Amino acid sequence: MTQPKRQAFIGVGTMGSLMAGRLLDAGAQLSVYDIRREAAEPLIQRGAEWANGSEDAVAGCEIVWTSLPGPTQVESVLLGNEAGVLSAMAPGATLVDTTTNDPDVARRVSAACAERGLTMLDAPVSGRPPTMTMMVGGDTAAFERVRTTLDAVAAQIFYVGPAGAGCVAKLATQYMGYTNLIAAIEGMLIARMGGVDPAVLAEIVPVSAGASRAFNAIPNSILDRSFAAGGTLDIVAKDVALACTLAERLEAPAGTGSVADALYKQAQAEGWGDEGYPIVARILEALAGVELQRD
């Protein structure tokens, strides 16, 4: 797989480091930057070039990747300080932002890129390499131009429409998954209060109408009380809130999401933001007066 001569990756935390690693595997000449240098050390040891700042990272690069916590950081990094990173990008370069972002912010960044002779793809991701899924919005010509590079990172890539569409698709899937988890926990509590062993029901659900990917968090982390997960409560709460805000803006029905949004925020208020997101079960358990654990 032939990669562009120079690429940059800004934000090499949990997700960004995995994607940057895939680019190195594919032979990219990669410069990296993160507010925590220690996050980039494994990539540096594999041959990535450390940059002293985000603007330094992107100089002379054909493709610039970003993986940031959310809309606030996207605006600060990409549009702050007189256009931030965009002002340092080479003419004709392409920005690939993999952040789970507000679609309106993505559209503002895309417009700012166009003013500077740059192109931008909003390309949020789901899952982990090598089976990662990517949802891409933006200019179709830019998408086709960098498609080979996207293939180095994600196994499934879907072009979903103009600027902002990638973010809409990601928020819709996050809405489905994490509201579904709330319903699954409630269903388990109904069974528990009705006298059914949660461990037994956890075996029934995957082969019945209640089956879902979201349900897997219950046997894998709630019943053993570890609440471990690939994402933190803070990340999931942020995504659900963004999805609900989008629904309100579009005047789309989102009653289920509103309930889930409130529960995730309540769990954050308990100080559990850095814990795995399944810890939201403790809020529902408190309401029910029982815990979901193996008998």
C-alpha cells in the first residue's frame, strides 16, 4: 500500500495512537503531537517523528489526521489562534478529523479549510483496528483521493454525504448503542426483581429477542462488578449529549435518548466519569433497590 510521503497525527490518545500505529505499519512517514508527550512515546519508538506543537507537526504534510476529545477541542486546535493548525497546513493538503464531533463544528472547519485551499473529511470511527469502521463526510473527490490511506486505518469505510454527514452518522450510532444499554439494564433489573438469576438471563438474551451488541456489557462487566469497558463514562455521556442536541436541532424524536442522557449525566455527577461507561448501571440499581450480580 503506497502512502503519501508525509502525514501528521494530532491527538494520539487511546484511539489516535491505534490509528497512527496503523499508518506506521502501512509505511507512512508520520509526525505526531499530543498535549502529553508520553502518549506519543510508543509511536516515537516505532519511528514516528515528535513535533513540538500541532502547527509544527503539520508543516509540509499531505494528510493531517486529528483525534480529539470533542467539539471544543476541535475548534480550539483547528480554528483557534487565527485558524490554528489550518494556518500551518500546506496548500492542497487534506484534513481527516476522526473526532466524534458536532456536525455544525465539522461544517465550520470544512468551510475554513476551503477558504485556505485545503480539503477536510469528517471521519469519526467506531470500534478498534483492525476491524474499525469509519463514517466519512465531505468532498467526494477528496474522499477518493485519500481512500487508500483511509484503508490503512479502517476495515469498513462508508462515504455518507457532504461535510458534517460523517458526524451525523456516528452520533446516530452512538445514540442507538448507549440508549440500548439503558434498556438492557432495565430489562435485567425487571428479571432480577422477578426472581430470575441475572447470570441465567445473560445466557438467554443473546439467543432471544433481546440480543444486541450493547447487551454484551452486562455479562462482561456489570455482573462481575468490574464495570470495565473500552470507553469511559465521560466519553459516552459526551456522545449521547451531542446526539440529543443534534436531535433537538433537527426536531427529531429522541425521548429514549433524553432519559439515557439524564442517567449518564447523573452517573457523572457521582464522580464516576473516569470509570467504564457500564457503571451507569449503579444509578438504575439504586432506583430498583437491587444489584445486578451473579447469584
